[in-house]
Amino acid sequence: MLARRILVVLGVVVVLVAGFLAYRMLPEAGPDDGTQLSPTLRRALGDRVVQVLELDRSARRPVLDTADQIVCAARVFGSEPLAVKSADEVSAAFARILCVQVQPDGTAGERVHAPISVQLRPSVLVRCPRDGAAYADDLDRIFPERLHDVVRRDDPRYGELRDEVERRLLELTTQGSPATR
């Protein structure tokens, strides 16, 4: 009788561990992301969002409008159209970003952490919710309805964005050359 109980408990443990490992091996996309982008495509779109924000001063106005130079990190959580196979097919990317103003001495200045919409074609347009009372209404206006729940949740990957921005800031200061952003 005791041996049978031990076998049952071991069986349950094996099933739980296998389930956890299977969950950890799933691609980043899932129901909490609002899209089914592959990890490779998600990274490519995140790089494109960062490029737009760092290099196009007029496009980044809604994020950090007075900064001469910024460093950003982005994690894409949705796209338009919904199902795409390449970055060229994407007309809009929806991402959580962390952007930091780079001070003349290379240190971090003002920070912005927010969900944004980046229209990529036919022309580039960045939209970011305003702070305060307009925030909730802006989320509804800026993001497709299918992403409303996702965009209202706390950012589960803020630490990753922060680490990426800090790494890039450190690179700027150790290289000794100003970035061209």
C-alpha cells in the first residue's frame, strides 16, 4: 500500500515537472501577447521600433520630445496585421519601450517606460498614451481592442528592458564616442 502511494506521488511529480518544462520551452508568443509572432520576428520588430525611436527625432516626439540623444529597448507584444511571417508585412507594431535620455556626460537622464504604437508604413508614426486622466482613453484609442487587456497589465519584462538600456548606456560611456542618435 505504501509503495503504491509513493508511485502515485512520484507520477504526479513527474507530470508536474514535465508540464513546467514544456511550458518553459514554448515560444514567447502566447495568449498574453495578443499575437503569434515568432521570437525571431518579435526581435526584428523590436529592433525596428528602437531604430525609429533613436534615429528619427520627429517620430520620437511623443516619447521624449526634447532629448537630443536617447537609448531605448523594446519588446513587441502585437502587430498589424495579426498573422505575419516577415517584418516587411507589418504595418504597425505594438511594443513596451523603455527610453532614456542620454546626458552629455553619458549618464541617464529622463526615462520613459510605456506601451506605444509604431505605424511603420506607409509612413512612420509613433503614438504613446498621455499621462494622467487621459491615459486609459488613450490606450483604448491607440491599441486594437484585442490588445486592451495586454496593454493594461504591468510589464512582466520591465527588468529585461532596463538591463538592455543600462548595457547600452555602459557601452556608450566605455566607447568614449557619442552615439549618433
